[in-house]
Amino acid sequence: MLRALTHKVSPQIAECEVTFIDRAQIDLQLAGRQHDDYCAALRKLGVLVTELSENGSYPDSCFVEDTAIVVDELAIICSMGAASRRGETRLIERELSQYREIARISLPAMIEGGDVLRIGKKIFAGHSSRTNPQGIAELARILEPYGYHVEQVRTKGSLHLKSACTAINEETLFVNPDWVELEALREFKLLHTPADEPWSANILPIGSTVCVQAEFPRASELIARVAERVEVIDMSELRKAEAGLTCSSIIFESAS
């Protein structure tokens, strides 16, 4: 079965890290409701959701994706690029240790899960403001003995790789060509984001359903031509914290 780790929105989310957008006032109650709706959408799609709350003192703690990289064989605890977030990983490691062997990446290597896109045994790792070449090299060192191939991709205008590129399925990627170098992605079919919806690149596939952010109707139309089913989720308030759909969960296969 698919399992997701999530974390409730921090009361301190107004103090979140922002890098490529201007800071805007975040409505805590609305952000919480949208996060609850997000978890409900995952459950509707058959995902068993665990909601954590112990990291509430960390403003960005609901964006759990960045704390760990989970593959079939193990979970890798990230060395976070944002210093303010490094304490988040202890709770996530405790939870993931119930399901996977644990590996760790440590400073000065830096890597965040939002920069890691897995498609089968292919791993794209974004060189970004949060992930450095040392972090990518450490990821390769850990994963390549299990048959994974790690390839570095440079981002050029977004917080993480998955802000600019995510997978619709194992053959087709949804990309913002202005935010990521495309050469490394050449073996895949590329569907480009609408020019007026640059933030729409972050989508979340679950089984045969692709979840798309509600604020991007043109992107939904494009993806509906490729995906079997589209689920629309409103993350508009959380996007003020530079978030997308993948950010708020760590989804992995679990036997129980």
C-alpha cells in the first residue's frame, strides 16, 4: 500500500523561508484547511496518511518532502540546505525507521528532497540554492549500489528541481523550461507548462491519477490529455510559502 507522512501546518508558518518569491501574509487558518484538504485528497486516492505535529516550532515543517528521500530499499535523511530547517529531520527519521533502513547525508554536503525526482531507477537531482554538488555526489554514493542512476540537473530560477519539473508518468515530464536545464531530460517526453502558469510544474502523480494545483486551469487541461484522471487540489495559501503539491508529503510503498 502507499503510505504518506505529512505534518500539520506550523503556527509559525508566517516566518517560513522564501527565496524566489516576495513574502506575503499567510492566513494560518486557511493554510491549515488547505493542508487538511490535501491529506483528505490523498486518502481518497487510497493513501494511508500519517499526520505528524511535533515539529510545530519549525515554520516550514509541513513541507516534509525536503527532509528525506525514500526509495524501495532505504530512506535517506537529508542534510538540509536551509539552516533553519535542519532540526526537522529527527522526527522524520524516527518515523521512517519503522519502514526502512536509514542512511544519512551530512554537512558540508547539502540536499533537500524537493530537489530529487525519481522515475523508476533514474534519479534526477537538482543543483539548486538548497542542494550542492557534494550532496548529489553523496546521494549517488548511497543509491548507485542498489542500481539507481543519479544525474545532476541545474535549476535556474526556482527553489527546487520539483518546482520546475515533475513526472506525469514514467515517460512524460511536466516542465517549466525557463527554470531547469532540459538537456539532462532528453530521454523523456516533455510537456511544457503554460507561459502564464510557471508555478504549475509541480504536480503529484498517485497511481493513475495526477494531482494538479487548482490555481492553474490551463495546466490541468494539458495534463488531462495525457493522464487517465486529474485531481484538482487548492494549495494557494501554502504557495505563499513557496510550496507545491509534492512538498507536503513523503509518499512511499509500505507493507503495512
